Amino acid sequence: MRVRIHRGTKEVGGNCIELSSGGKTLLLDMGMPLTAPDPANVKLPQIEGLQVEDRNFLGIVVSHPHFDHYGLIQKARSSTRVFIGSDAEKILRAAIPFGSFGVVFQNVTHYQHRVCFEVGPFKITPFLNDHSAFDAYSFLVEADGQSLFYSADLRGHGRKARLFDQFLKTAPKPVDVLLMEGTTIGRENGKEVAKSEAELEREIFESLKVTPGLALAYFSAQNIDRFVTFFKASKRAGRTFVADLYLAHILDALGRKSLPSPRGNDLRVFLPSAMKRRIVREKSFDLVAPYYPKRIYPEEIARCASDLMMIFRPSMAADLENALRGAKLFYSLWPGYLERDGFDLQAWCVTRKVAFEIHHTSGHAGISDLKRLVKALEPKRLVPIHSFAPQRFRSFFPNVQPANDGEWWEV
Ligand SMILES: [Zn+2]
């Protein structure tokens, strides 16, 4: 089996790994580079079969529904075969009416946790992961008597931490090659242990107890684990959680009994005016109809502010002007985005006298969990991917042999 990483050996995002065996080609992820200033101008990698049908091109296995892992697929021919988890596909479909991250793939095959499947000469076993994206997987790929394990993005401190522990106990070993993510290696300056979602929940609960007004939770609506963290903290503090239409629509699409439902008594649903304008423009009233009995309007939010915690994003700021007395904003995204966002969130908080706090934990494993992963898989060769600091892998792990973007090598 031969491997060519088109992108990702020296950066976080844009993962694209080409595997070749017996003249057949399979891709693991084809994401948008996060560093691309203009996604519209990012070109497809030079791979036969992406634009014109080629019987030797077998398709793309997508690890999880984050843009840096699937974002470039939209530029490939629409009949491209895509392998993806069924909940991951539901999330991407549900996002379509709400902006550029939604997508429908035409030729989809679903895979499942620990159920191995064959595509041409490749035998693939997916392993469900703990990550900030819902329905995220790692893969063991076997071909030509060789094995390659692709971690994709994972962590061991989230709501699915048990999955990570289970995996470590039963991991396939030794593997010939481990392609392992190292997002936090560049970011955290050697900080080893990340805060768990459970600790985050406690921290948010404690802070809610001393919040006199509206609690605003700024997190990604697609980060279902983080939603559950906020929802639980909010419930414990005796507050009702308010989802916006986007989050409600995603929860509805997933339809999981284990998750709060926007149609039941757990949640209220807010339609921000920016979304409302879009719905009127596109006459997509069906999107809101299921939640009419659960709708909450700005007047009620202002009146009951101290009883509520609600999802927030800057596009809602104008809707909430009259509900901000004693409010607090719980920022729960990677803090690096604060500097990149066009909207100056902290300045907005200062002028509105809204308290600002960061309550976040990474979607990616810290070094100690990555060490446990390496120990469990016993790779003969470890290739860094999804990291801005591949040169630092050697300080933490054995058998590191970095690769370069665009170069072929044998497993
Ligand atoms: Zn990623």
C-alpha cells in the first residue's frame, strides 16, 4: 500500500490522504484548509477520478463532519462515492438552510462503528471517537498485508471518553503506520491534561449561580457534546435552555432519544431576525413550523432573562439589546477565534456591560492521551498530521518519521 498526503503534514486542517493499492485509489478525507484566505480559490488535489469518472478511483472516506475534513468534496464531481457516518451526514444535510457548511452528497455509503467493510483492495474498520464533532471516526485500513491507522481528530476527555478508553484496551497492534493528529501539540506549549466536559459543566454551573441576568452560550451548534454540557449546567441551575432554529433543526434531524428535543418540554426555540429574513426570502416556512409551540420572542427573553440560558452568536446581538441587564457571555470556542472574528465580541460586551468569561475545552487530545494512543497501537512508523508542530512529535513519541505534503511513500 502506498500513501500520499496531499495536505496536512504541517498544518491543522485540509486533511487529504491518498491510498493506493493494486492500481486502485481511495482517499481518507478531503478537507478545506483552515488557513485558506479564500476557500473559493482552493484547488482540488491532482488525483485521477475527482473530476472525470475513473474506475480506479474508489471514493472518499470522510472521518467526521468538520469542514477541514470534507469541505473540498463539494468541488469534486457530484457522483463521487462518499463513505460517512449516518449521523454525520444528517448534520451536514440539516445545515444546508443555514449557510455554507451544509452539503448533500449524491452517492453515499454509511459505515458503522467497528463494522469492517471492503472497498476494492482496502479493508476498513471505523472506530467511533470522542471529538467535538458528532459521529467522528478513526480508521484502520488494511491492504497488501499492511496496516495503517488514521486517527483523524479525537480526544479522550469529552462526553465519549469511555469510547477512547475502550479503544485503548482493544486496539489493533502493532500497526505498520499511524497517521496521528497533533492539534494541541502546537497550541498548548506542552500542557498535558485537558479539562473534561464534565469539569466544564461544573464550572459553568458554578458561574451560572452568580449570574443575575441572561446567560449567553457562544458555541458551535454542531458541537453536540458542548450543547449537552451547557444544557445540563443550565438545567442544574434551574434555567431553561433556549436553542436557536439552527440548533433545534440539527437536534431534530438527529432525532436521538438521548438528546433534548426541541419538540418536547426540554427546550424553547428562538428565531433570530437574520434567520427570519432568510426564511421569508426563501419562503421556507416549513423549517420553523414544527417549533411554533416552543417559540420564544425577544420580549419574553427580556422579561425572564434570569431564568434562561440561550445559545448565542454575534448575528443575534441586535435582537437581544433589551435583555442584557446583568447578562453574562460564556465563550466556548477556541479562544484563537476571538482575534479572527470580524465582530469584536469583547468590545460589544464592554459597551453593553455584559460579563465575559471563557469556558472551553479542546476538541483534541492533549499530549498524555496521544501518548496512550501511541502506546496502544505500537506503530512501526508514526507520521504527524493535522498539527502546526510536526517537528515536536519526536519529543513525545517513538518511531516518528514525518512526511511531506505531496510525496509518495510505502507503508
Ligand atoms: Zn480537523
